[in-house]
Amino acid sequence: MDLLGTRQKSNNNDLLEKRFIGLILKEESQELNQAQTKLMNSRNFSNPKFFNNRGFQVLEDHKLQYTHPTVLRFIDMKQRNGKKKISHSVHNKPLYAMMNNILRRLQFEFTDKLKKTLMQQNDVKI
């Protein structure tokens, strides 16, 4: 195969990998959002400051941007409630679980079958 053909093949493969990464990040961020909302509701978080200004965005360079209120970040830390310290794991624990899921999925789910599906969806030929 000539150099031009090799470059074209690697560019299309890179395109499929980027689409796959974006797809995984989008799916996992939606699951994290649902899990975090469910956790906050189960722990009787009723103040809208915990729910507002939360969001996920997959950027063009295949990074996941997570925006959240600062108060939500510190809610994981133990707080005094009378005599007992209480910790609400609604930020760190779900976030690190999501990162583990992303790493696992990126490592094992990019199969030939998925490549063919992505090629059909995006009209890419390798």
C-alpha cells in the first residue's frame, strides 16, 4: 500500500476512535448525572443550589467538562450535625466510579463489530 493510502486508512481509524471516545463520554456523563441526582434526592437535598449549574459537555478534543456548584464539591466532606459527623458521598464517589467505567469501556469495547457500526453510521470507509 502506498503512503497516501496508509495515511487515509489511519485518518479514518482515528476518526472512528474519536467518535467512539465521544460516544462513551456522553453515555457515562448521562449516567453520572442520573446517579448523582438520584443520590441527592435519596438524601433529601432540597435546596436548588445543589441542582442548578450542573452540567456535562464533551469538548472537541474529547475531554469531558463537568461544571457544578462549589458547594456540591464540599458536601462530601464530613460535617458536624450535632455530635455526629455526617458525610454525603454525592460527588467524589460517583465521579471516580464514572472514571473507572470510562477506562474499562475504552479499553474493551472498541471491537471490530463496533468499528463496522460506527463506519456505517458516519459513512467512513477503511
